[in-house]
Amino acid sequence: MDGSKANFKYAFFVESADQRAVAVFTEHCGYFELAAFELRIETVIREIFTSRYPEVDDDDD
């Protein structure tokens, strides 16, 4: 490997059935087809939950 890296936010990948190729689909950068030879894919999953409703103060003071 030559040390090249690519980082994408909001992307997912699909590996071919014979595990020789990988397609990476991104939100804004299109998609990439890569040979799986010496390819390393790292995934980071971040789940962020937000509420549209204000928090309710349940104190009955």
C-alpha cells in the first residue's frame, strides 16, 4: 500500500460477492469502485439523536 487515504462522511460501502471489488457510495461525492486488493476499510458509526420538542421539567415544587 502507498499510504493513500480517503475519508467520507455519510457514506456506506458494498463488497462484491467474490470480494474482489468494493463500491463506496457517498452523500455528496458520488460513488467509487475500488479493487479490494490490499484495501482496508475502517468504519465509524456515530448515532446522534435530537429532539424537536423542548425538554419538560418534571419537578413538582
